[in-house]
Amino acid sequence: MANIARLLTKRAQDQLNVVYPLQVITRLNSSCKYLTEHIPISNKSWEFIKTEVTGEKKNVAVITLNRPKALNALRNGLMKELSTALKAYGKDANISAIVLTGSEKAFAAGADIKEMAPNTYSQCIQGNFLNDWTEVARTQKPIIAAVNGYALGGGCELAMMCDIIYAGDKAKFGQPEIALGTIPGAGGTQRLTRVVGKSKAMEMCLTGNMINAQEAEKVGLVSKVIPADQLLAEAVKLGEKIGTHSNLIVQLCKEAVNTAFETTLEEGLKYERRFNHATFSTIDCKEGVKAFIEKRPAKFINE
Ligand code: CO8
């Protein structure tokens, strides 16, 4: 953008045969910078993802991984765009929930093996490989993974970083890193084990075998299996349902549930209790309780 500003200024100077003072150029530059930073996220043009805001109240953001030919293999550029979009939607007060999805054939078939191929041990250690790939797990708003097709390796890990996974009926989940002579690096041995238990996680990580959507539901990896062509609509509906509640309380509730993964039961229960107490200091809790008593829908203001 700054380059465009410089070019426009130069063109105007050439054509009008005038020289603009430095202040004008500087102001034009900063206006362009402002515009770049404030383009609504859904109007941005991306290389590896697509974004849109949907739902009746336009409060559900959908991020679609968009490298269909490479089965949405996760490369650095894609993960950077995903992080940028998540950060922007995270700050957008109009967005209540985010849906992350891929194509019909693949949610994501893993980290991009071709991009990873030249990695060396020292580069991985010194560059902290994969450290920047975890924005999904840091996002405060609820994220729903809508998984059709393959969710393998980093793809399965990405889905598990989300809060809720809905699977299309042809979805397949797996941690096949072992076949490449490596192991999962973004939660495949940790989140998967906490979710499905040691025996199943061990079997998946040591064999690289995939499980189908029905089995994934049986072991608790996904919360619902849906016909593939209805998956996205159902995930958006779920986002809309969450969006009928107070965004503030939803955020606290998400944090409380996530705490169950991070700590002992006693600590977690203490945390939950304190959060529960804290909700009574919010306007939304007063409104929710009053609305119930008055038999009317609550009007939450996220305060
Ligand atoms: N990386 C790069 N390219 C890929 C990947 C991948 N993970 N998966 C598929 N592709 C490419 C193929 O190379 C092929 O490209 P081209 O047409 O240029 O040859 C194209 O996608 C289509 O793939 P296939 O022809 O193989 O399609 P099939 O339908 O025959 O097979 C499979 C589909 C079974 C999914 C197969 O592509 C496959 O086995 N892919 C690799 C799966 C895998 O091993 N994933 C794990 C990768 S390692 C990893 O994820 C480490 C995790 C690190 C942490 C990540 C943090 C989020």
C-alpha cells in the first residue's frame, strides 16, 4: 500500500508537473496504511484461505482452507493467513463464533510434507518450528471445526485445537506421521490421548491407521456426524445457537471447559466456582435471570 501511495503521488506529480511537500506524501502514506489495516477481514483477498461472515444475524465467521489441489496441506503461508483471520475475528465484537472448514475431499491432509522436507533438527529447534501454528488454540471465541474428508496429521491436530468438531459422514481422522519417520508435533500425542484415551490414541499414533467419522463419534473425538453436504450449514447453525447467548459468558465458559484439560480436578473445580461467582457481577447474568422470570427472551449486551 505504501508503495502504491508513492506511485500515485509520483504519477500526480509527473502529470500535474507539481512537487508535493513531504507532509502530503507522508499523510497519503499513512492513510493508505490505515486503509490496509482496516479493510474488513471478509473483503481481504487471501492466497490460501477464504473468509465470509454469515448467519441470520451475520455473527458467524466461516474460514475455509483453500488449497484444494494439495488437499489443504498446511504450509506456513496458510497458517499465517489463518492466524491473521482468527485474530481479526477474535477482536470483532459482531462475531460470536467461528467455523473452520476445508473442502469436500479434505479438511487438511496434514502439514505440507514438501515444505517440511528440507527441515533440519537445528533449524526446527532454533526457528521453534510449529510454534506459530497454534493461534486456533489461543482464540478466545468458540471455534467449530467442520470436517469433511481427510483430517490427517496436522489436519487432525488443527481440528482438535478447535472447541467442537462436527464431521461429515465421509470424514477420516488419523495421525500418520509415524509412516514418515516423524511423530505428531501439534497435539496429536497429547490432545488426542486426553480425548480418546491411551489405547486408541496409541493405536492411531503407532500404526498411522485412520478412523472414520462414525468411529470418531463413538470415541468422543467428534460431537456429531452429519451428511457431508449439510455439514457446513449445520456448523453455522451451531455457531448461531452459541451466538444467541452472551459472548462474554460464552468466553468464560469456554475457558472453564478448557481448564479441565490443563489442571487437576480440584484446581479446575475451584476455577469453575470462581468463574461462576464472577458471572453474577455481570449485567448479562442479571438480564438472563430476569428474562427467565419474566418469561421473555434475554437481551444480552456482552457486559
Ligand atoms: N503435504 C503435501 N502435499 C500433500 C499432502 C501433504 N500432507 N497430502 C496430499 N498432498 C498432495 C499430494 O502430493 C498430491 O499432490 P500432486 O497432485 O502434486 O502429486 C495431492 O495432494 C493429492 O494427493 P494424492 O494424490 O496423494 O491423493 P489421494 O486421494 O491418492 O490420497 C491421502 C489422499 C491419503 C490423504 C494422501 O494424499 C496422503 O497420504 N497424504 C499425506 C498424509 C500425511 O502423511 N499427513 C501427515 C503429514 S505430517 C504432519 O502433519 C506433521 C504435523 C505437524 C504439526 C502441524 C500443526 C498444525
